[in-house]
Amino acid sequence: MPIRQLPGHLINQIAAGEVVERPASVAKELVENSLDAGAQSIVIDIMAGGSKLLRVRDDGCGIPQDELALALSRHATSKITSLEDLEAVASLGFRGEALPSIGSVARLTLTSRTADAETAWSVSADNGRLSEPKPAAHPLGTTIEVEDLFYNTPARRKFLRTERTEFAHIDKWIRRLALARPDVAFTVSHNRRTVLSLPAAHSEEDELQRIGKIVGDSFASQAVFLSREADGIAIRGWLGLPTFNRSQPDLQHWFINGRSIGDKTLSHAARHAYRDVLFHGRYPAYVLYLSMDPASIDANAHPAKHEVRFRDGRRVHGIVSQSLEQVLAGTRPGGHEQSPA
Ligand code: ADP
Ligand code: MG
């Protein structure tokens, strides 16, 4: 065959293979966009495990009418403009790939209103065709509706699991994102039944209560608060008491600058800190938030962005394990929290 340039719609569908693995990836991308848009409240409605409908409504900044088509085109983003921006990126998104990818493998409707617009506007994407914007009714913010995921890519639709399994994946991601941003209210319904309702937390007490709703009250009632800062790295959050240990590493949440992260350096640092207080084969539980200079991490390591690369992993490891150890020392019977070195 001769070499040919692929048509745009097919390029988007190929990219969707990476970005849109299953309904949960759609939920994650849409909610991240809402968070990047400064939403204070996010409402997520799901039908049939997300394969029939995934709708995310927010009260964020909205998208101006003349940018609606751009929002759905490839490599178009409002979040970075240069390599310098990329190196210190603070938003959850920046690739400009999610919406065009989703729009190429589902029926997508985008309705949005900005603060200075007289009305909302709506566009839809179906099999690579974008409709003209139409006026619509919507308060300030954005609603994105994704219907019939993979309807036009039957090979991928076949890989969808049961409604229950797909919903469980969505639920896991939403809980992670809700943990990441305790200041944002989340409401989730599945098949018209409310399954999660989290008001925004305005105090440490609210926050712990909300964490209890997300990961379980037994963690919340057996966790100690931690807040430390060393060498430009701030760590705060809750450490499960050694008595609250798990047979699996399934309640270990890390967030860096508001982004949920799975990272070996961090989980090793925590294991190290708990080494003398947990039996072999048991795992600690924690919900921990790190803040550091965005330039000291590389968030561009992987398209799903669940991984980061630290510019100086050893330093991060040292600070994290020491901070945790000091707090854990204070929880031992007769123990005293060591003062920061
Ligand atoms: P990225 O998030 O990487 O920029 P997306 O394809 O997810 O790429 O979104 C494209 C653009 O559409 C974003 O840069 C943003 O300007 C706009 N956008 C998407 N979702 C929302 C939303 N919920 N509220 C406001 N703007 C949005
Ligand atoms: Mg995005």
C-alpha cells in the first residue's frame, strides 16, 4: 500500500485507544476538566455502567461559543501555550486529547455558558461530524453528555464488562478525584439512584468526615492527622494507626498538587516508615497530600498522568518517610512525636 495521511476522525479514534479505555476513563477525563475549570460542584449521572450515558455537569468557567468547536478538536487546549508552561503544569489536563478522542468513539454533546454570555450554547459530535452551535438553556458552567460509548467501534465495545464492573471502575476514579479535592462538592447517581453525595469540606473535621464517606468510616476513626513541611515539600493528611492495617495495599492514596498519583518511591517511603509498627505481610492505610514546586516533578510521564517522575526522588523519599515515622512514633503507647529534625 502507498503511504497515506490518515483522516482526522481515524486519528482521533486511534488516540482514543490510549485515552479512553473504558467508561471510567471518560468519567475521569470529564471530571478533571471540570476541576480544571474551577468547578465548586460537580454532578455526575451514569446509566448502565456508563456505556449508555455518562453526564458530567459543573459550575466552572464555561467555554465561550466561539471555542466550542476547538474544545472538540485535537491538540487544542487552553491550559498550556509553551514548553515552559508544560514544565510547570498545574492543571490536570494539558494534552487537548480527551474531548476529541471521546467524541470519536461516542455521541458527545457539549453545552456550556460563560459568565458574560447571554445564553448557553450547545454542540454535538457524532462519528467525527460536529454540529453547528445552537443556543441552549444552562446556568454558568458546562455539561458534557457522552452516550453509547464505543457504538461505532464494535471491537472495543465487546471488551466492556458487566454494568456492575464498569460502574465499580467509574466509582473508584470518582472517589479518588473527590479525595483529591475536598473543597469541591460531588454528587453521583447510577441508574437514577444517588450513590454518593459529598458536600465540600470547609474544615479539617469536615474533611475527615468526608474521607470516611469515601474510603470508609473505620479508617476515619482510626487515623491520625499529619501536617509537616520540610525543604519545600509540604505533607498533610491522615495516617491509619498501625492497629488499622490491611491485608492488601488497597487504602493508600497519594496526591501531589491535587493530582492522584501511584508512585513506587512514595509507597516505599511509607512502607519504610511503618516497618517497625506493622506485622510482616500487613499494609498501612493512608490518605496523604503533598505540595511541592510543580517544576520539581514531571507530570508528562504517561498519558493517563497517574504517574509522575520526581526530579529528586531520594530527597522526596527521605522527607516523606521521616515525616511519617515521626508522627507514627507519637502514636505508640507512651511514645512521643519526635520533633522535626
Ligand atoms: P485538556 O484538558 O488536555 O486541555 P480536553 O480535550 O480535555 O483537553 O479539553 C479541551 C479544552 O476544552 C480544555 O483545554 C478546556 O479549555 C475546554 N474544556 C473542557 N471541559 C471543560 C469544562 N468542563 N469547563 C470548561 N472548559 C472545558
Ligand atoms: Mg482534559
